Amino acid sequence: MRPFKLLIGALLNNWAVLVHSTNSQSPLIASSQPSSDLLSLHKSLVECSSITYNEHAVEQLLTSYLKQQNFTVETQPVAAATATKHARHNIFAYTGKTRKTRTLVSSHVDTVPPYWPYELRGSEIWGRGSVDAKGSVATQIKAVESLLGSGAIAEGDVALLFVVGEEIGGDGMRAANDLGLSWDTVIFGEPTELKLASGHKGNVGLRIKARGKAGHSGYPELGRNANSMLVKALYALDRVELPWSEKYGNTTLNIGRMEGGVAGNVIAEEAEAQLQIRIADGEPADVEKVILEVLEELGEELDVSFTPGYGPVEIDHDVEGKFLKPAVWTLRS
């Protein structure tokens, strides 16, 4: 297991050189003695807009870079659920001719919208994907390069896998199952405040639609406002107590998108909201039951639907992870 332990150390050391982040929304802070090669690669990756379904530019950059570093590079086509301008590909890279390796290092190259250009503000690095997850991608590549250069690892020890479509649907990782390979250990790159983690919360999506009756705002008694119906539902859900655990903390509910109505002086006939729930304990059905009970108590006519989800994921691990101390809070009346 020596190469694996060396790789863990190299990943953490390279990441510490590149950045320090207080949380997933904070800008990155470059160290006082950064690696110019690492920062240069990171900058190039962030400068490539790669919003999910449009990862083509960063795919090309990574493929070219890895080939220049003498990696054997395979690109795997990935189908999309929606039309895209360019074909999409996962990138699988290794040294020599040995596709099957003992360890896989992996992360994703797509980001959520909107694109946010790279910017260096003093010692702070800003830009979409600078943390999630192009910081991981750059760190992983440079760590593996460093260990190969020193002779600490060799052909057959480590492979790299960078996938598309992680932010929506997991298209890339699902396609990676068709590579027909297996590994003893996989290290995934995600923001964890520089701590090793061996598990994460589950996830389920929720959509709420309200349909009222349109009318003139001067005669509210003649209509039924869908926006008001939706706001009542969201207020109730924002205060609901959901399952929690000692390991992962609270189940969190995010009201991500709202839309409704056509004008300020028109009673809104339709309104809709999209929410995302990160599950700390139990299965999606447990959370869905609580949500439906809360909404039914309101007595509003709402159309509620859930996307397929999953509960907390426990990952087998070779080294003991350092779990982030989860936040647990109670609602205030």
C-alpha cells in the first residue's frame, strides 16, 4: 500500500500549496510560496468555461496537457440527456500501456452555471470551478506527475479519471462503469477543507407547482394567487425539522429557484419552485414523507414531485478519514 499512502501525502501537500479555503463558497487563497506549474495549470482550467453539457473546451485542454506529459490518454464518449453543441468525453489517463492500476484518482471537470472568469485579487483566486473541482483536478495531476518523476510510483500504480456531467445526473461517472476496469483504491477530489472524508450526505430534488386563478390585482377576491400559495409552502418547508445524524449533521433544504406570475398588477396564475435536499440520515422516502405531510397541512392545491434520490453514502476506506464536525441546529420559534 506504499504508493497509495505516498499519493495521499502528495495530494494534500500539493493542494495546501495551491490554496486554502474556509468553505466551499470562499475564494481560494494562494500560499506564499506557490508552485508556478500548479498555479498555471489551475488557472488554465478555470479559464475554460465548462458548465455541465458544455465541457468540450476543458476536455481538449486536459487531453492535450496530459499527452504532453507523456500520459497515455483515452477519451470515452458520454451521452447527454439534452442536446449539446459538442460531443462530451470522459478522460482516462495512465502511464505506459497498463490500463489496470492499483489506484484511481478522479474528479469532475464540469461546473454549475453561470461561468465566472478567473481572477487573482491579491492572494485570492476567484473563478467558477476554482474550488469545485478544478482545484482538485490540477492538484491530482501535479501530485501524480511529482511522484512519477521521483520514482515513488511507476506504471500500474495510478490512473487518472476526469468525468463530465457530475453536477447534473452523473452522466460521466455512469459511463465510466463501461471502461471495464477495477481498482483497489479510488480517491475522489471534492472540497473537504483539506480533510480526508469517507462518506457524504444523500440527495433528492423537489419541485413544487402552484396553480391559482388569474385576475386584476385591484380585485384580489376574484382570483387566487399562485405566488401566495407557493410562498406559504416554502415558508413552511424552510422551517421543517428533517432527519439528522451525528456523522453528517442536519439534513439541509435549499430553495434554489422560484418563478411565477407575469406582472406586478396581475394575480399570478402559476408559480413554481425547485429545491434540493441533502440527506443526513435515512432514505429519500423518509424525507419525502415529512415534506408531503407538511404541505398537506397547508390545505393548498399543490403539485409536488421528487427526482430520484439516495441516502447518505458510506465509502469503504483504506485510511481513516478526518470527518468535518457537522453543524447541528434547532429551529427558533
